[in-house]
Amino acid sequence: MDEGLEASQQHRRLVLKALLWMTVVSGTLFAGLNIGRELWLLAVGEVFFVLLALAVLRLVDRTRHLMWVTVAFLVPFFSLMVLAMLLPRTSFTVFAWIQTIPIICYLLLGLRGGFWMSFVFISLAVAAFGYRYQVQESLLSLMMMANVGLSSMAILLLSHIYERSRVRNEARLIELASTDNLTGLANRMKLAEVLERERSHALRDNKPLSLIVLDVDYFKRINDQYGHDVGDRALCHLSTTLSGRLRDTDLLCRLGGEEFAILLPGAALDQAAELANDLRRHLSDNPLDVGAASQVMTFSAGVAALGEDGQSLDELMQTADRRMYEAKAAGRDQVVAAGQQYPLSTPRHL
């Protein structure tokens, strides 16, 4: 979902800003300490990153290319960490900062980008540690490298597992939030998201976009006669029956109760009305099995088109809903679109 993506982007902006402010504070502190120790190369690098962090802070909330800005900051940032390990007079405690690489990468770059950047810089850091702190005793050197390498890879692995689980859980929550529990169809929130996207495409490419709103006729009678379980089956039957007649690009959703909507990208008003009428006949020709009997189902529908009937979801819904009630008032089992009315196929009273 677009909302989910935007929320994820906002989260990463906050994390990046926290990292940048930490860079400003810690970079200023260590630059002063390294100037005192006459570690000029490291001090210059830290001053540079303080200035870079301040510059990036001005971009974080405005940029549309957050990922590239993040990568452009992290690559030299981690490179300075590795370089600090190679300088002869730096403390081995600098490796404590290397251990933060996987956490930072996964928080800012996600699953795939986080893994590859972590793997590359952890590998370089472990190699730099081994080069810098190798000792005469080969077994001791091997143990030091093993401890450093395994602890670093453990942090990388745990960060990867956590991020993968978080992504899956987030995707599942988004799916649940945008899906009707009974029918498995999209709900109104999903409709609003998809309509906004398809509206942008339609306006950009000068293509039509239509919306059908339909309501099951005499649905209360089905509930009263057979019970709510059969009523639920009737709604699922309608969703399955109509879905089989739609394109992959069309979106069938349940608005609530016995009311549904169909979003039709690329379909003009007359095409949408023709499809709605075809769906009406198809549903009528495929009754719901209720034990030894069968229950014929029909619906009344209203159709609205982007532009002439409104620009937003609320406007299109209002127009289509009004026409759907016109179809109900005219006897049900029909479609109304911009004044044109399809007659009843066969009079029924369910």
C-alpha cells in the first residue's frame, strides 16, 4: 500500500536523522580528541563527516530519493570506520562502532540493501582488524579473528532475521487492513488507495476510469429465510461469481453489508455500464445452492465515470450510489448510468 510505503519512508527518515545527529555530536567530540592526539587524517575525516551530516540533515525531509541519499552517506561513513581501524595509533575499541553496521544498514536500507552493505563492510572490518591486530602466535591470531568475525556475523544474521520477520508482519498487517474478512475482497480503504493511483494514471495518459456501485437485491429476505450463515455464503458466492468475469486490472471490493464496488481502469461510462449489466445477468444465471433448493440472486447498480461524474472517490461514490438507488426505485435488477437505464431481464420478487 502507498500508506504503508510512506510510513516506512517516514520511519527511515527519522532513523537517518537520529544517525546524522549522532554523527554531528560524536564526530565533533572525536575530532577534538584526535586533534589533541595529532591524528590529523582521522580528525579531518571526522570534521568532514560532521559537515556532511549537517548538509544531509537539510535534505532528509525534502528529498524524494531517500535511498540514494542514505547510500551516499553510509558508504563513506562506514569506509571511515574501516580506515580508523587501519591507522596505527587508533584504539582497538573503534571496532565497537563496526558492530553497529548491520543494525544501521537494515534500519535504513531494508532487507536486501541492508544485507549486502552489511556483508561488504563487516568483511572489510574483520579483515582490517586481523591485519591491524595480528600477533606472533598464529593460534591466538586465529582465535581473535574467529571471535571478531563470528560476533559480527551473528549480529548481521540476527538483524537479517529480525528485518525479514518485520517485513513479513508488516505486509500481513497491511493485507489484513485492506481486505474484507468474509469475502477476501479488497475493502473501502484499498479501493481509495487504488483509485488514487489509477486516477493519476488516467489523468496522465488521458484514459477513462469508471466505478460501479452495486447492492444485492432483497438480501434481508435471504437472511430471514435461510439464516445469516447462508447470507454470508450468498455474499461469498457473489464475489466469486463476479470475480471470474473481471480483468486482472479491475478491482472488486466489498464496501460493507451487501454493497460492493468495482473499479474499472480504462473503461468509459458506456463500457462500464455494459459490463455491469453483463455481471447482473451472469449472477442471475448462476443461483446460489441452498441444500436441495437454489436461490437466484440479483443486484441493482449505479455507474459513474471520472471527470464527468467527479474527480475524487467520494464524488464518484456519491454519483454511483445515487444511480444505484435510482435502479432500486425503478424495480431493482438493473443498471443506471448517466440517465440510461437497462430494463429488467425477468421480473422477480425475492
